[in-house]
Amino acid sequence: MAFRTLDGVAVAGKWVLLRADLNVPVRNGRITDLTRIERLCPTIRELSAAGARVVVCSHFDRPNGQRVRAMSLAPMAVALGEVLRRKVRFAEDCIGLPAEQAAEALGAGDVMVLENTRFHPGEEANDPAFAAELAAIADIFVNDAFSAAHRAHASTEGVAKLLPSYAGRLMQAELEALEAALAHPVRPVLAIVGGSKVSTKLDLLGNLVSRVDVLVIGGAMANTFLAAQGIAVGRSLQEAEMHATARDILARAAAANCEIVLPVDAVVATEFRPNPPTQTVPVAAVPADAMILDVGPATVGRLVERLAGVKTLVWNGPLGAFETPPFDAATVALAQAVAARTQAGALRSVAGGGDTVSALRHAGVLEQMSYVSSAGGAFLEWMEGKTLPGVAALAA
């Protein structure tokens, strides 16, 4: 999809409302991961250097339309200033007199953060009146929050109807990476989908079988596919009610000439805890009292071999229970192989989803992939083939 970017847009002296994602992880009042703030900074620096008055808006957590002190964006404004190494102002509200006065006081190149948009019920309701109040303090709207683009909220979709609207550089990079991975990929394309439940990724699997050449299914959802084919999986997590659906997906993949790859061996244990006694068995020989908690080395070896013939890879979800050792081994091994192929220039690798990002970070390869999306739900919905309201609003 063609979308409007900042290329050639004159922003000098203008107020630019920048939709960011400052919904960063916080523990005990401290921000624990600055990734989203760091990724936002190139757009802010570009706008500021060009003489724009940058007004940043975002949501944080779920205050349900109420003012909740613990959910204020004030700490995020401080963190943004530290990352930018410059003063960042803060407005006590995102609309009304506090926002208007704070915006009016900005000089060319200045940066300000507005208070949490979700303090107002009009944000999530996409209320036109609330969107109009947000738009009232700006001349231009720039959306740099792909991670919130799947929500038709006032600050993602409503404002875009009221102001000249463009994708920020982070949004642009995300869309270009996803377009290259799924819309216009260099083939063959291999997708890895992991996770615990088939039921939560039905739309994703359904879309991918018509778009990729090879679909690797891992995680506990692979257990459901194995069981659906009559393979006993012991006490492994699986969805018996999804067996017919799994068989339908296998049939649709065959009709679309998409090869589905399931594990051939597994690492099993009788209890799920760190470093329990384990054994590696063929998937057809899982003991009745054991659980599959990771794919085995033979499966990993086959997947690594398959990488040699692949040009584009899309990854969502780990192969096993990677948070609990030693069930991270398969995901780490495959991630390192993907990173090596990517760094060699032989593979375009695009990954996303919360667990996937954590797994790649755990494997030490987060910066070695072609692109890693920090967007959770939006990344998944894009992979499902859905139209994202915040992106559609930027269509050229």
C-alpha cells in the first residue's frame, strides 16, 4: 500500500502533532526498556532540526478514561529528554487550555509531550470532538506509532482525517519491512509461527498459507497439529477442540502449495520447571506421562538446512518454552542461524511480537535481524492480512 511519508514536507515553523508509542514497560515506577523511546528519536530529531514545533502524544496503560497519576506520561517525557539529550517540555493535559498554552509557548525546534490521551474517554471511542481538540493545536499530523495503528482511536485515526497526515520514519521503516516480507517478497519465503494456541493465531495461519512457500509451526501449537494427525503427545499442552481446524489448515496449505513443517523430534520432561530431567524423543514416541517443551535437535538441524534455500523469513513466536531453560535451546540455535544468514546478506529476516522480541534478545541476535518490530498486536494483525486503521489513514 502506498502511504504518505515526510519526504519533501515543509515543517519549518509549524506545529507537528506526533503520535508516538510511549507505552513502555514500567516496574516499581521505573522504565525498564527504552527501546520504543529510542526508536522514536530519529523522527523527532528530523522534525526538530527542520524547525518544527514537535508536540508528542501517546497513551500509556489502561486508565479507562480517568486521570490516574500512576499512568502519567511525565516520566516518559523525562526519559525522552534524556535519550534526546535536550529539554523536553510536558503539558498537564493533551487537550484544552493546558495543551494550547504549552504548545503556543514552543519555539522552532522545541519538543513537548502531552499527557496521556487515554485520560479522556474520547480517545478510545474515537470521538470526533476529542479528535478535533487534539488537532486544534497542530498544523500537521505525523503517526510514528505502528504499534498502535491497529486501533481506530482519536489519536491514531481520528486526527488523521482533520490534518495533513504522514508516516513518521519509524512507521515508514516498519511498513517497508513488512511490505518487503509479505506483500512483495523475494522468494522462497519461509514463515515461523510459534506460540501456545492455534485458536489465537487462526487468522495468521490462514493468511500465511496463501502467501509463503514454507510454514514452520512450533511451540505448543505444533502439539495440536501433531495430535490432530493421530500422534500421541502425552501430557503436552494442546487444544483437542482445534484438531479439525488444524487438519483444515493442513489441507488449505496443500491446496496453496505451501509446505507445512512440523517437529520430527522433541525435548520432553515430566515436570515443567527450570532444568528438570529431560529426554529427546521422536514425536511419535512421546511418553504418556511427559510433556513436549521444546523441539529437538533433529528438527533444528532440518530447519537450519532449509534456510540455505530461503530468501525471506518472517518470524512470530518461539519454538519452545524459551523462558525456562533448557527449553530455550532450539529457539536460540535457530535464531543464531537466521542471524548468520542475515548478516551474510543471504536472507531478509523480519520478526515481531512480544515473545519473539524477547526470544531474539535472549539469543543475542536482536540487532542482527533485518528488522524486528516492537509492535505486538499491530504486527500480528498485519501478518493476518487485516487493514490497520492508523495505516489506512495515511494512504497516498
